[in-house]
Amino acid sequence: MGDLSSFSVGQIVGARLAGTSITKTAILLGVSRAAVPKVVTTYTYHRKALSAQRQIGRKPKLNERRRRTLKRIVSKNDRTAGPKSDKQNSIFICFHKTVERELHKSSIHCRDCNC
């Protein structure tokens, strides 16, 4: 699927939006039947075509859900310092600098550190 051009991806999405079946779309455009739903799903969720370039590097330690939870915990208890919140809650098993960094991205600064 990574070798599809953006034009091919547009054709697949357009054919599916027009109501063509997955099998018929795959036959018409000369792609595998498994590639059609993958392309359409990616376009639906991300509103963009797949790029041939894969994400490189380590995955983030905190996903979006954990970031929201961290922000909620810190905003609920205003006295909680950022680095201490990972010791109080078992959901945040990561280095305290990671918690500080995520809070800084959210414009929440702790009182204990020199940030």
C-alpha cells in the first residue's frame, strides 16, 4: 500500500464515495482487495492520503489519552507538582522529565522545578 501514488489513493477514495464495491474498486484500479479498505479508513480518520514514508523513531511514552488524564489530574489538584503526579498514579510509569515535558506542552508549569 505504500507504493500507491496519491492519484491512485484519490481514485480509490473517489470510487468508494461514489458507491462502488470494494471488489469492483480493486479490479478497476488494479490494486489488492485488502488495500482498498485500508486506504479509505486512513482517509476517513485522518483526512489525508497515506504517505509512502513511515514514522521513524521511538513511539511516545504517553499517548493522547494519558496526556488528557495527566492534565485532568493536575488541574483537579492544583497543588500537585508535575513530577510527583507520576508517583501518585500508577497509570504514569515513566520518567518525571517526561511528565514535565508533557505538562509544558500543555502550558502547565510546576512550582517545584526551575521551568
